[in-house]
Amino acid sequence: MKKSKVLYDKESDSLYIFLKAGREDYFEEIEPNIVIEYNKSKEPIGIEILNASKSLLNKIKPDYLPRFILNDKRSVYKASSK
């Protein structure tokens, strides 16, 4: 399984998951605060979660939170392939 890159921006409280390289052609908000970005071939290239700390903290137990949400700085992490 290929590893994805994840970016969390504390200032905007947004979490971005890079799925595939490419330029965004359009996007779709599939749930409140969850946006999927697509390229011209209609392939998903990224997932953006807005208000990430509020959205995710309400749904995930603190023991299971990825370290990028707990980090105070703008950080890039590679998601685990396990």
C-alpha cells in the first residue's frame, strides 16, 4: 500500500490528505466540512477536512488521535501503511 501525505494547518484548522499528484479541476463537499478534490479525469486527488480538531475530536477517542492533530505546528506527516 502506498503511503499518503497528510498536512495539518493549525491556523485554519484544516487537515489535508494527498491521494494523488495533480491539479484540482473541481471539488465536491460530500459532508459538512469534508471536501474531495478531483482532477480533470474525475479521479480524487485529495481530501480536505475543515474544522478538523472539532470534527475529528468529536468522532475519535483521544487515545487513537494521529500525532498530526496533537502537534502545535504546521506539520507534514506520512500516514502509516499499517
